[in-house]
Amino acid sequence: MKKTLNLKNQKKNSGFFNQVYEVARQIPFGRVTSYGAIAKFLGTAQSARVVGWAMNDSHISRKFVPAHRVVNRNGVLTGKHHFGNSNTMKQLLENEGIRVEDDQIIDFEKHFWDPSKELL
């Protein structure tokens, strides 16, 4: 089932990071997406690195952001060091039924959630 996300109705001064957080909050349990997929959905395909910075700062958001569900384009847990313990990101994903070996998601394509296809 597709969800609808209308970022145009957000306050103009909410900022790019908040837009990133709104997309990340839509990632379903047991699914993951990439920094680049979020950037592309937001119309800034070349800003995957900035999406990563947003994920690194997501702990300061008032509302929970499931940053553990955002990985690099190959399914590697590149942001794992921003969870306080280098195993926390892996544990959170495994708690959702996602297998991780050597900091890489097994069957990444199976678990991949593309906001450009899922959100209108």
C-alpha cells in the first residue's frame, strides 16, 4: 500500500534536514533505503552526503527518526558509528528481521524501499 507524503505543505523554513526526517519516518519496519534514494525523492539527487549528515544529527529531532533504516547505496552500514555503539545499528536492523554480515545488509534489494516509488 502506498502512502502519501506532501512535503510542499511543510513550513517553508522547516529546512532540508526536517524534510529528510519526514521521509525517513515513512520507511516501513523491516525495510531500508539509501541516502541517495532520499536525496533523489527530495529533488536533490546530488545531495546524498547531506542526507547522511541529517541522519547523523537525527537524534536531536523532537520526533523519533529511524535513522538505522538508512544505509549507503550498497547496503553498507556506513552510519553505524553515530549510534553510540558500533553494533547498535546492526542490532536494530536485525530486530526488524534484516540480516547483516560484515556491516552489509544481506539481500539488500529484497529489503530496499524506494521513496520515489512508494510516496506520492
